[in-house]
Amino acid sequence: MKFAGALALRIVVGGVLIIAGLEKAMDPTATVVAVQEYEILSPFLASWVGTSLGFIELVLGLGVIFGTIRAAPWLASLLFLGFLAAQLS
């Protein structure tokens, strides 16, 4: 039963990352604009983060679900904390 709960949680978290990543990867220009609106990063960094964020989320989501990237859950946690910090700023 413990394994089923952990698997369900991995599927949910990974699914959220995959859906968010696909959305951002399909429209990187809008993602760059959204990152720039936070006014936390320099324009160059905001452009780089906005362009690569969708692909990073997609890879992390797949890594969380399939367990192929051992650090994926930790990296996803750092990503979520970064989003939280950006929202609180």
C-alpha cells in the first residue's frame, strides 16, 4: 500500500510538471514575458529562464514519474520553492 501511495504522488507531481512544461514549451515567448514581469532577474537571465523553463519542467516531470533521474524530486522541489519565492516577492 505504501508503494501505491508513493507511485500515485509521483504521477500527480510529475503530471503537473509535464502539463506545465508542455504549456510553456509551446509558447516560450509568453513564458519569457511572464518571467520578465516578476522583475527579479536581469533581462538576459529572464529570457534564458523563460525559454528553458518549459523543457526543464518537462524533463523533471518525466524523471519524477519514471524515476530515471534520481535527483528529479529534489530538483522539482527547488523549482517549486523558486516559484513560491517569486510569488511572494
